[in-house]
Amino acid sequence: MKISTQVFVTLFLFFLGMSNLAAKEFSQISGQVSDGKGESLPFVNVALVEAESGSLLTGAVTGEDGRFIIESARSGKVQLVVSSIGFETFRSESFEIKPGFSKDFGTISIHEEAGNLSEVTVKATRPEIIIEADKTTINIEGTVMAEGNNALDVISRSPGVYVDENNNINLNGRPGVTVMINDRQTYMSANDLSNFLRAMPADNIKSIEIINNPTSRFDAEGGAGIINIRLKKNNIDGMFGSVQVGGMYNGIFGPNAGLTVNVKKGKWTNNASLNYNEFNFINELEINRNFQLDEGTSRFEQDSRIRMINKNLFFNGGSDYEINKNHSVGIAVQASEYNGENTGEAFTEIDNPGTDDLFFLKSHNDNESKNRRIFGNFHYVGLLDSMGTKLTSDFDYTKMVSSSSSLLSNDNWMNEDENQAARDYILTLNDMDYNIFTAKVDFTKPFGKGKVLETGLKGSWVKSDNNLDLSKAVEEEPFQPDPSSNRFIYNENVLAAYASYKGNFSENVSFQAGLRSEYSDIKGNSVTLDSINTQKYLDFFPSLFIQQKVSKNYQIIYNANRRITRPNYRLLNPFIFYIDPLTLEQGNPGLRPQYAHNLEMNHVIKGSYQLSLGYSLTNDVFQQIFTQDEETRTTTTYTANLDKAQTWNMRAIIPVEVKSWWTMNNMVQLTNSKWKSMIGDALLDVSQTSFTLRSQNTLSLPKGFKAEIMGMYVGPSQYGQASIKGFAWVDAGITKSFMDDKLALTVNGTDLFRSQIIKADVQFDKIDTQFQQYRNTQGVRFTLRYKFAKGESFRIANRSGSTDERNRLD
């Protein structure tokens, strides 16, 4: 199918069903919700219902200041209903509404239900899913999903999300996801982020926001979308939190422990969490390579076994001070320390065409790495009037220092005489230092009747210094410097501005349109090679969202945007890193940003069932490239820009309540990926349709037991040059609560049938390579968690954060 035809079909689907856009006059109901002590309450449900039947007409959630505005074009007698967990429900007297009607309820006070917080327990087997024009929110607080799992488990089971064997988070079949916590960037590489999320108990999470196509308010960075984790916030004038201990065994034991505390006293609100996590595993890797020589085919058969020990310590904390009911300031701090020890053994057998001689290579690699990172944030939130006009600002500073050392020793010999083996060594020392400063300000102005204007400015200043020192030695001779050593200094300055407007075409159709501009000034300096690469460019990133209520139980959400993904800082360094003497990884200082153009239409039925259709075209797409040197019989990998990649995606979310105690959440996804680009003198032109199926079963059993079984199948897929075979796996877990749900013991089994084996095949130009990898995902994990809470209700403001730069650290 030609590009023009594909675009036409997508646009046709995009506008399918648009109708009834004539504007109508609204009635408006407003007010503010507070507790019995006069403190404003955020995030309270406010509903407008028919007076006679009690049927829901429309509703809203109170803002940070407890205020709400509800608009409706209906006529008739209605009631206002205000409800929140832990509080008595408020119902107004019946009153008549009609277009043009306006009523201000003033301050509505709702009072706590009898009993203290520790006695209020709300459980649900299936997480509540709220679908909005620009995001999908999965509320997991109080659900079975929150018990015994960690944050990475919860993310991996969210709609459209898949976490691959290399810890990369994919959304709707696309890599390049930005992960945020409470609206703040996590600033971590894929491995660091996965370790951090494994150490975070799911019980600390309030909700997960899946933002497939972000609005212009967000940084344009991240071609696949955003996942925002919202942590629980203290709603008691006192303290709540949890403490946990546990561990996992998958051939190697890895303990974990954590403590989370939230405290509020007067105008101060404080939170802190400290988590230790060891994620250890054995990576089994088989590689078969064929080299076409003049004499015939030379075959390589390599078996590797790498023992990986990863120790992680993470701290996350914050403090907010409420100057008055409209203004607050605060700070947030993240600190982490990572220590890794990897020991690898590889054995390679090479035959030589035309002879009976066999060449053998035995490699031993000892690697140690350290990573220390600190992040600081200062923020201000101000409410400027009673309409909800808001000004926020954030100032962030990030510093990361990492170092690694690797000693690769190699024995090589001919035929069976290992005693005559020659030995050589490759020593790699790598030091990296990153400094990132960002500042941003955002302004929000509501105009009533659902009309909101958002504008903002942001600047980020990045400097990284990467020093790679490579040396080699033969037998017992001294190490000699290698010309592949390199020092690389990278500077990146990005200035951004955006504007976004939200409004209504009619009672049933709302929209949000925005535009973001970013100016980038980039300089890469290879000190060793005396080479400087500069880039300066101005980019524009439009976004459009339309939400149409076709009927009470059916809505369609349309969205479109343009996104950018800048290259990882480390990949820009023209380094050469030896995996073994015949396998190299190389940097690419000429790597350019990739740009994604995204369209999506999401059909939502009864607020639960979803059918999503999406299309994405990515130019200058990042892709790991394999090249072979037939003469030296070496394989080199590096990241390059391919011309383009296209992805068509269809996803269905189908929740099923089999019994009152057994619920299923099923996802079916169909993805077609197409890659086209010249690589050297050869044309890569491949496509693949992949099928993904996930079924998540939650069971509430007698005597306080709860169980969860999750099965997933990932069909054959294409990723650039590599064809990846299909695979499947099953996870299961059971939880038992004690002491009125304060204490919980959870046991989980992962990859029960040892089936999460990744197999890939690269057949391109002269390359003929097959891979098979298993990372010992089969294992058992246990967690013992104790929750504590004491206090009374109060209000807390929701803070925003900034920056997206550190997720490109590696």
C-alpha cells in the first residue's frame, strides 16, 4: 500500500463518526468542597444526577483548591452529589436547570465517616480505568494488583505496555517511552529505571497514567508516549506508610527491603522512601554466525554464560510548605547508588573452510560498575484567582557520576591443543559525568464553560563528559594504550515555549489544540580525535485532541501529534567497546534526532471496553545495526538513523467479570511494522505483522486469600534487521492478609514454564546470524509488607515537575 493511500485511510478513520458539532448554551454549577474543619479537599467526586432516577448526567473532580465547575446543556430537575472515600456523601435538594442557568453552591462541607483511618478498608478486584481525551488512568490504590507486586509489574500489565528482555518499556509496539513520577522525569537509563521500579512497592502507587500522545504541555521528547506514576499522597494529619522485606530466587538469591513514610503537620507535608533491591540473574546467550569467504562458509558457534549481580539503593523524598491556601513551595530530592558485578564466560568454536582445522576461543570477562546520581527540585504553585488561574514553576538540577572497569582475557588455540593457547587481554576503563539544569514556568487560565488556556516556557542546559580508556596486552607483557580510546564532551541547550487551548464544539464534543516550539543548540567534541560536531535547529510540535460523546455509553477520542527523540548521550561518543575479541560495539557522533508523527482513534464503550486504531511514521528512526568484516571475521554493532519506520496498531481492551470473585482483563494487540532504509550499499525493506495477547486473571478466594494469574504471548516481530520469533510466558501469585489487612504475605512465581526465551535471526546483505537468549526469568519471589496509618483528614496540593533529559543517560 502506498504512503498516500495509508495516510488517506488513517485520516478517514480519524474523522469517522464526527457529527453534531453545533454549539449549545450551557448551564453552570460551581462551588468548593471542604472538610468539617474548613480545609479544602482536592480530588473529590462531584456528580450531577437526575432527581427522580438518580442517573448520572455529568460530573467533575475537585481541583487542588477544592473547587469545581460542572457544565450541562440538559434541562430538568437535578441533584448535586459529593462523595469521597472516608467521608459521608452530600446530596443537595432538587433544583431545576436549563441552558443559561447558573448556580454557585459556595462551600460544601463533608464530614468524616465514623471510625479512624485504619478501620476504613476499600478493596476492588479490578483496577478502575478512567479514559480521558489525552490519557488513560488506571487507579490501582486498594486493588489486588497493588498487593505483593512492584511498580514495574504494574506498568508491564497496563494497556498497550510491554517490557522487553532488555528492560526497555514499549508502548503500542513502539520504544522510546518517557517515564515520570508525580509529573517529574525519572532521568534514568532503561536498566537504572527498571531496578528503581522493581524496588518500589505497588502499594505506594495511587494510579498509572498512560499518555499515548502527549499534549504540547509536555516536553516533545519521547516518540512513543509517556507513563506517569502517581504515588499516594498523605491525606491524614499525621502519618502513614509501609515497611517491606522480601527476596527473589532464580538461581541466585536477591534480597530487597523498603520503608515509605508520609507525614503532615500543620502546613508542612513530608514524604520519604528508602528502598534496597538486588536483581541478580544468569544470562545464557547463544550466537551462531556464518561468514562467506572465497574458500566457503566459516561458521562461528558461541555459548556465553554471564552471572550478573545488581545492587541498588534508592532514596526519594520531598517536603511542601503551604504559605496560605493559594500559594505553596516545596522541594523534592532523589538519590541513588548502583553497584554491578558481572562475570562472563564465553566459548567459541570456529571452523575454517577447505581445512579440517578448528579454531577455539575462550573468553573471561570481569566487569565492575558504579553509578551515583542525585536530583534536586524546587517548585512553586500559586492559585491566582477563584476561577482556578494557576502559576507553577520548577527548577531542577541533576548530577550523575558513573565508572566502570572491564578486564577481558582471551585464550585462543588451534584444534585440541589447549595447552598451547595464546593469551591476550583487553582492559576498558570508562568514566562518565553528567550535569543537567532545567527551569520551567507554566500558566493556566480557565475561562469557564470548559475553556482553558495553558502556556509555558522551559530551558534545559546539559553537559556530559565521557572518557573511555582502552588498553591491550599480550601474554604477560605490559598493557599498551589503544588508539580506540576517546574523550567526548557533549553540550546541549534547549529552549522551549508552548501554548494549548481547551474548549467545546458542543455539549458532546470537546477539543484541545496546542503547539510547542523547541530550539536546540548542540555541540559534540571528540577531544581525542580533535573533531567537533555542531547542530542547531528550531522545531515545531503540534498536537490535537477531540473527544466525542456519541451516546451515554459510547465515546470516540481522536488525537494527533508530532514528537522527537534525541539520541542517548553515551551513543554519541565515538567509542569502541569490546564484548569479545570478535564482537564490538561502536558509538556514532553523527546520530541525529528521530521524529515521530502519530495518529490515534480510541473507541470507548461503557467506560471499560476499548478499541484503538493508531498509525505512526518515524523519520530518522534509531536502530541498532549489525555489520560484518569478512576478512577479520568480526561483527560490529552501532546505532544509526534509518530513513523511516511505519507502525500500524490495533488494540482491544476487554474486561470480563466471570464470577463475583473472578475477573479477567484481556488485551489483544495487532501491530504491523515496516522498516525501509539504505544500510551501506544494501536496501533494508522489511515488514512484519505481530500479534500480542495478554490475559490477567484476579481471584478473591476464601479466608483472605487472593490470587493473580497472568499469561502473555508475543508473536513474531521485526525490529530493523532482526526477525524475532514468538514467545510466551505465565506468571502467578497468591496473597494472604492478616491483622485487618495491615500485614500481607505475597508469593509470586515468574515464567513458570521457563518459556520466555528470545530468539532472533539477522539475514541481511552478507550478514547471517542467529541469537538465542534466556535471562533466567523463571523464579520465585516473596514479599512481607506491613502498612501503618494514623491521623485525620486534610488537604494536600498536587505539584508538577519538569525535564526529560536524564532518561537519555546510560
